[in-house]
Amino acid sequence: MNRSNDIENRDAQRDIGAELLMAVDEMLGNTPVRTHSITQTDVALARQKSELSQRQFAFTLGVSVRTLEMLGTRCM
């Protein structure tokens, strides 16, 4: 079965009207249903404390900006 058929089968079982009404009720209730928290990595915190730009911080560490970005995502 291909991806398109999977999506069609899933959508055929959904009640979009009910989902929309539930979403409106959630918005009007002003209560968060889903929350997300974002935490800073150790690398991001160190760079913030150093008050260096991302490029300057990468240069100081002797790595590329891309490597610095990868370090930041791996520490999460």
C-alpha cells in the first residue's frame, strides 16, 4: 500500500467537523491542551554566557558553525 492510500484510509475514518468543534472549544476554554517546553543545551548556554555570536563562538572552539549547530542539537 502506498503513502497516498494510507492517508486516504486514515482521513476516511476522521470526523473533521467534530475535530473542528473540539478545537474551537479548546480555544474558547483558554486552557492549554498541548504544551511544549524548549530547553537550552549546554552549548547554547555557554555561548550565551560568553556573549559571542555563533560564528565567533565556533571560531573560538576551532569548529565550523555547522559543527556547532550539530553539537547543540545532539546535547538535547
